[in-house]
Amino acid sequence: MFWQKLHWNPHSENKEDASDIQEQSTSMKEKVLVIAWTGVMWTTAWVLINELSKSIWESIKIIILESQDGPAKECSNAFNNAWTGHESNCELNFTPGDKHNVNIEKALHIHAQYNISKQFWSYLSEKNIVKNIKDIIHKVKHVSVVQENDIEFLKKRYETMKNHHFFDKMIFSKKLKEISKWIPLITKEWGENNPIAATIVPSGTDVNYWQLTEEMAEYLENQKNVEVHYNTYVDKIEKKGEEWSIKTKNKDKVKKTYRADNVLSAAWWGAIQLLKKSGIPQAKNFASFPIGWGFLMTEAENISDIHNIKAYSKAEKWNPPMSVPHLDIRYVNGKTYILFGPFALFNLKMSKNGSFMEYLKTLRLHDTTKLLKSSTHNVDLIKYLAKETYKARSKEDLIKELEKFAPWLGSKEGFDWKFIRAGQRVQIIEDGELNFGTKMVYSDDGRYASLLWASPWASVSPDITKEWVEKTYPELTKAPAFKEIFPEPDKDILRNDPERYYEVKEKVNKALGI
Ligand SMILES: Cc1cc2nc3c(=O)[nH]c(=O)nc-3n(C[C@H](O)[C@H](O)[C@H](O)COP(=O)(O)OP(=O)(O)OC[C@H]3O[C@@H](n4cnc5c(N)ncnc54)[C@H](O)[C@@H]3O)c2cc1C
């Protein structure tokens, strides 16, 4: 996905779109355009730009280019991600450490970011931009549960986090009886002699990013200043003179070129594709490695009475951080599901329904050494993927994995587990090393910015786009709407001022009905 602030340039090179350019060059001269595409990240971005710019820029035209025939068809789609509102309540991979010392820095940062997300979503609900917020965000308890060797680590994590106002409602227990009240589906048939520990935070969330994205897209489609072009693929972004040229092709093979002053390219997977084609020297430092993911899923009516829970454990030693097993309730279109996973799949495709060729086209000769270096440094990850690929072929093997986590659940009649393929994660390799964090890559002139793989992403999309707006269009932060959308935009204040944090949290939680 990407954004541009475009000043319309009538001197496009593409002959095939000449009539269109002629028409737009007269009607849109001097107007500012923003182009984006339609997962949760970029619908968030263009709703934000649209709301902020009204009172600051004279006029704005937003053009949306999307290769698929509608919004939210890729990673933001219904079962393509896990819908956790990542608030650091339960994700043990956000708090590295051992029984002596646990680093909660990342957890604090993500929690503050998620608070910014909730501010944005409550604004959307109050302004009726999103009409069904109660179907989108559900209050769900977040649990971390571990066995044996990890019990002391969990205890230390609890002791460290509990002291901060972000996590002061967290409860810790090593008592099977107590934990069984929290997560009976997991502890049933758990041996008395099998040590267990868990923490619970009552105020976590499940977020339907799919519906959220669709509702934001619908709102924008109905705005007079927004043009949406589905079935339109962005083929290349490259520098032409002082500007950036964006080449597109639609499903009828009609080509069209746009010109941009600034580009933010941040497709979940498309960013690396476009970066490699952009010709900027920094692109050479990056290669990518797509990983497929899947879940076991079952529809489970009335389960919310006993498992209104997202329960996360710890990734097995040597497994990558995103592989932490979790058993989640999910609310989708009035139905209730339980998902267990994720299971990694060795699947070299950039998008779920893409092809291997699509990935191959992102590779350059100089990437070979990076990929080789990365694979020798990450033998365990390669082994893990190979192992997981094999498992994904047999449902029985997957059920055995589930039973290690929740001994009783796999075999219980009435739970009809199906394997479903989720979205692809495109893992970024920077200078031959796997990079699991967010990476913003800028061209030398600072006008092409590419946001590469980040974790988490959907949960913190309002904060990521807010920060990009702050850097690129600081004038928009002076708009009266900015304070309305983000009553407390400063993450340091949320982090250091408990009173302000509670004040904001209570207000937004009330608006969100959680
Ligand atoms: C298994 C899994 C579990 C996850 N769990 C969570 C979770 O629990 N919580 C969380 O916060 N996040 C989670 N994520 C991450 C989250 O799903 C994604 O970060 C988020 O949905 C990505 O949104 P997006 O808008 O960046 O991309 P997408 O939703 O993938 O949208 C990208 C859009 O860009 C379009 N596009 C791409 N390239 C082009 C091009 N060249 N031209 C035109 N259109 C193009 C695509 O068609 C697509 O519509 C998970 C991801 C996976 C894979």
C-alpha cells in the first residue's frame, strides 16, 4: 500500500490515458491527491488524511488504487489474521527475558500505541464513519499460559508489568483450580502433576479488522472527493526528474501514470515489491521471504460463556516469535469461532492467491547472498518451516498440537476442526539478517518512504499512520480535528501520567462499548 500527495501533472507520458488526464488536468489543477490502497492500514490512513485536511488544505482529492475487486481482501480479511487487539497483555514475545529479568519496553510501547488506536476508533464511531463498532470490537480476556520451565519467567514478567499502570489489573496464578476458572477449555484433563501458571487481563479485545476496513472504505467511497479504482494494479513507482511516477494497469489492461511529490509505499507485501522496482539504492539492502500461515478453526456457538478468551503461550525454543501458539475466540458476522494456531507454511507467495513467480520477480541477483546468509544464520527457522509444512498436510498432526495446548479440546465431540489458510507474512531480510520489527526506508531525497514488515500492524495502524502524517504533513496536526481524533496523542504522557491515561482510556472504552 502506499500514499502520495500528488499535484496533478498534465504531462503524463502514457498515451492510453490521455483523455482522462485532459479532463482531470482542468478540473483538478492545484488540488492535492492522496492515493492509497485498501487493507486496514491504508483505509485508516486515508480516513485520517481526509478528516484532518478538510480545514487545512483548500481542497483534496483522494484516489484509491486497489488490485482486487473490493476492500480488505488480503491480510485484513476475515480469517486471514488473528484479530487480537495487541495491547501486550498476553503476547510473551513482546517481553523477552528469563526468571531473573524481563524487558517490558516493547510491551509498554505497543500498549500506548493501542491506546492511540482506540482513540481513533472511538472517533470513527462517534462520527458515524463506522456504524457498527459493537460488532467490530469485543471485550475479551487476555491470558498468558505456560508450563514447567517458563513458570518462573511468567512470574517475573507479572511482577515487572504489574508495577506499571498499563498492566495493574493483571492477575497471576499457579493454582490449577483458579486457572481452570479462567480457561476451562484449556485446563480440562490437565494432569494435577503437570505444573501450570497463567496471567489474566480482563480488559483485552478481539477486533474484526475486516469489518472495520470495509466500513471505513464504504464511508470513503461515499465521499465526493474520493475516487476508488478497484481492479487496478500499481506496477511501478520510480523517480522521473523531480517527481515520482506511479504506473498502474487495470484489469482491462488500460495503463495510467500518476505523478507524486511524496510517496509512502507500505503495502503489507507490495511495499517490498515496489521498493525493489523503484531503483533507489537503499532497496539493495533488503530481500524478502514470504511465509504462509494457517489455523485450526471451529464454529462454536455459545462458547463465549466459558471461553471469552485469547490465550497465548510461549513459542517453543528456537521457533520464530510469531509462531506463539494461541487459542482465540473470534466474533465474525454474528457467529462465534475458536481458532488455534498459527501454523507456518512453506509457501513462497507474496499474497494468499498469488504465485511463486510473483515472489521470484522481487528477487535480484544481489539478493542471493543475503538469502544464503540469512538461511545459514537461521537454520532453526528453516527447520521449523520444513517441519510445519509437513504438519500442515495432516489434520491429525495439527490436532495433536492443539492437544498439547488444550488436552481435552481436540477430541471433544461437537468441535468440528477445519484447517484454514490465513494470510501471508512477508518476512524482511535486512543485510542478510531477519528483521522482525518495523522498518521505514527512505530514498536519499527523503521523498520516497517505504514501510516494511511490522509486527504488530493492524492493531497499531492508527498510530503508524499518525506518525507518518506528523512527519510528512505536520501542518495537518494543527487541524482542530486532530485533537478531536486523538485527545491524547502523546504516548509518553500515556506512559508516564497514570491519571491522564485512565481518563483517556475510560472515555474511549465507553465510546467503544468495551
Ligand atoms: C496469520 C496472521 C495473523 C495476524 N494476526 C494479527 C493480529 O492478531 N493482530 C494484528 O494487529 N495484526 C495481525 N496480523 C497482521 C495484520 O493482518 C496485517 O498487518 C494487516 O491486516 C495488514 O493490513 P494492510 O492494510 O497493511 O494489508 P492488507 O490487508 O494485506 O491489504 C493490502 C492491500 O493492498 C493491495 N495491494 C498490494 N499490492 C498492490 C499493488 N501493487 N497494486 C494495487 N493493490 C495492491 C492488496 O490487494 C490488498 O488489498 C496478522 C497477519 C497474519 C498473516
